Amino acid sequence: MRIPRLLAAGRIHTMGIDWQNLIAVPTPEIIRARLIDAVGEGILWRSDGTDSLELSALGALAWEGREDRPPGPLYEWTGFNLLCNAAPTRFVLSGEHYYSIDSFHEALKIPEGAPERATCAMSPASLAKRMARRHRALEFSYQGTRIAVGSADHEALLAAAITAKVDQHRDVQLALSQTGFTRLLFPLTFSAEPGVLARVTPLTLMLERCKRFPIRHAGFGSRG
């Protein structure tokens, strides 16, 4: 059931969400509707507020590609670090290939059809960011559709990419399952206000976690 039908039926509102039906809706559509930004406590994450994890992989980023990298998972693209948007978790979305979520996000800034866009899409996050740095606009084109930066459609597209990454990587699914019922947060390194990717990433991952690994004490039983 799609979000508009649920809304029309009066089955979703900000103070009382029909979670059982909502979770059956594709994650990008939930993100597009912007219904649960602040009301996931006790369903998507633990309600006591004592547990949270930042989606950061600074060790892996800092030592990526270096031969003198210290040993240990903190400095490798493995486990929890795979949930980071910079992780080299290649995925396919709508027939196009991307190196990471950050690479996808940056490539969208480059004009559609330009060879540079495809190169950016398959570049590591740090290089993709350098390639896209000079491109700044209030909207971008994706598969012929103009999308406003920061809009609900932009958020839904990023959610679709994150969902594809989770779908296509068993090790990412395992890392996500191991976060349990913890609230996932995006580290705000350079700004006090979250950008579109910072807004979308934690919520998308927690929605996917809820769907794939339902927690019975949170009100969900296994599907099927």
C-alpha cells in the first residue's frame, strides 16, 4: 500500500502512526512523505534514549589505501564501518553503477549526460567530492527529471540508493542487524544543521533494520 492511500484512508497521522501498515510501504516512499522524522522512538530505536551510534568511520577513511595502516577493524572497511556513506559498497540503481553512497550523492551535482558524472559515480568518496566541488545548483537532473536540492524527491532518491546498497550487500545487512535497537545518528562535522544526506541516512537505515530484523518487543513479529 502506498503512502497516499494510507493518508487518504486516515490511517497515518503524526501523533498515531499505523506502523504495521507503514512498514510495508517501500522505504523511499516513507522518506518522501516525511512522516516519521521525530516519532520513531520505541519503534525504530530504543525509547530510553541511552543508546546511540554515530555513522562515522574516521579510522577507515583516514587510513584508506595506506600500506602502514594500523591493524584492526577500526581502520578497515568492515563491520559497522560499512554503514558509513563513504564505504566502498558498490551498488546498482536503475541500471547505473555507483562506488558508494557518497559517490552517488556527489555525482548528482554534475550535469546528467556529462562523462564526468559517470566517472564521479565510480570514484571513491574523497575523489568524488573533489570532482563535484565546483558544481553548485538549486536543482539537478536524474534520468531526465529535474529535482530540487533538499526536496522530498531528493530525499526519496537518496533513500532508494541506501536501500539498494543494503539490498545488494549481505555484509552490510549483517552490520545493520548488529546495531540492534540502537538509535543511529549522522555526525555533524562541518555544520550545525543536517544536510539532505545527513537527514536521510539514519532514518533510512533504521527503517530497513526494522523491516529486515523485526524486534518483537517493539511491536513487530517476523514477516511471512
